[in-house]
Amino acid sequence: MTSASDRSGTAGARLRVGLAGLGTMGRNHLRNLAERDDVTLVALADPLLAAREAALALAPGVHAFDDPSTMLAEERLDAVIVAAPTTLHHPVALAAIARGVAVLVEKPLARTVEEGRELVAAAAARGVVLQVGHIERFNPAVLELDRRLRGGALSRIFSVRTIRGGPLPERIRDVGVAVDLATHDVDIICHLVGERPIRAYAESTRHVHTAHEDLIYALLAFPGGALGQLDVNWLTPEKQRRIVVLGEEGMFQVDYLSQSLTFTRGSRDLAPTYLDGYAPTFAGETVTLPVTPAEPLRRELDAFFVAVRSGGPAAISGEEGLWAVALANTLLRSAEEHRPITIEALEVP
């Protein structure tokens, strides 16, 4: 077999794309792929007949399969998007890589570090583009926050705090919030701080999920002195997605959902105001920073298809996705053992 970089004809032609999984993210990918004029969705796979039929109503003429491995074996694809349940990320992505097909794997890269490491090694050996779908990196408010931090808006970052909550998803039963959701936040925190943590501590509980944790609180300690704090759960009755970055000069706040970014500048001489005449409070100067709205998934797919056509590098590499999986599993281990965990360097191929 030839590697993805050896295949010709993708530079200007419409890419032939397959989609594995038609859950919530799979349906979002389906909508985006159906709207694009630079790719052709030629095949999709999902075990549920109703999901396949609904997808074909949006994308008529696409070949539908009940199993991703059959789709990969029978279709000629330039790229495949793996939006199947987490436990299937490893076998589906590995099968695509073996055929020289570029892969976008929805986060998390894999269920375990061992599975993730095998995917990274296989992609490197075959010269195949492997991108991990950490979609929050493509949120316009996060991109603007990252641009300002890298430009020196905060001379020191004291802490990064994230909140990610919402109701229990209907189809996620194979993993808990640490692997399914906290991988978003460990990735974002590490990206914004510009370091990987040296120590982690977490506590988790299970209230409504039948097999896995549905709430986890976690702390990450970074070598430069910054702290990361995660609040992740499937118990909140409304969807919440927020970041607060506290530093020397003030505080940035992001709302992922509204794609808003604010900065509150502190002052050494803040005068107190009083709520109802007796409760003292302090308010810094807050400004709303300009952010141009855009769909993060569209931007993620833009970056992926650029990498497929050029042969890479991927916007978010397999190695970065592997680190997120490792950190999420470290948080689970800390919660199970009720102790802080020193984080060792992660060997990747």
C-alpha cells in the first residue's frame, strides 16, 4: 500500500470523505460535509438504521453501511472522520490508517493511553495525517484569547479555571466525564498556559450514570507556577462552557457558547461599593473584546482538509490528543486513589 503522502490527485480535486458515527457530533459533521463544495461525502456508517435513514435524507446518494470496517474496505476514501463512540476510535482509526486514509478522530483520541499511542505510531509509520477533534481550540473566542496571551496581555498566568457542564448525553455510555469531556479542558488549559502539568489531583462522583463518573473536580499544577482548575459534569440542567484566565494584569473570561471574550483590569486602589448598603464588593474595569463569530467545527474541518491536501502537519496532532487522554486518565487514577499524582513525561513515537 502507498502512504497518504504518496497518493496523487487530491491537491485540487474534491476529496472523497467517509463518516463513521451519526451521534450528536456525527450529525454535525454530516451537516457541515453536505454544505462543502471542496469535498464529497461518499460513505457513512452507523449501526442504527434510523440514523442512517435520517442521514441519507440530508445527503442522498451516499453509500450507507452498518459497520465502519466494511465502509473502509469497500470504499475508496481520501479521508475519514471518526465520530463513533470512544471505544471504537482505536479500531476504526487504525483500520483507516492501515489503508493510508487520513483520519480526523473526534476527541478523545482513544479510550486509553496504550490505544492512543498505537494510533500515533501507526500514523507516523504510514505517513498518514492524524488530527484530533479538540474543537474548542477553533472557537473564535478561544482563538482570540490565545492570540492575546501569546502577545503578552498577561505577563504571568496565575490560574486557568474551566467549567463544562450539562445533562447526561443519550448515547454516551462507554466512558465517563473524565475521558469524554475533561479531555477538552486539559487540552485547552495546557494550550493556554503553554506547559504540561507536573502534578494532578481529582475527586469524582457518580450520581446518574450507571457505570462511570458523571462529575469530576480537578487541579493541575504547572512547572511555571500556574494552576488549572476543572469543573466537569453531566449533572447541570443547562449547558455551560466557560474559561477564566487570571493573571498579573487582570482576568480574561470566555463563554464558549456565546463566543464572547471579556477582560477585567484590576487596580491596586479599587474603592468598594455596597450591595444593599452593607455587603462590600469591588469591581474592576471590564471591557468586551471583539470576536468574529464562526462555527468551530467548520474551522476544524477547514484545517483538517488543508492538512489532507498538503500531507500535514495536522492542526492538532495525535501527540497532543494522546497527552489529553493521558491527563484525563491520570485524573481518574487520582480520584480512585484519593491522592495527588506526579505526572511523568509521556513517551510518544
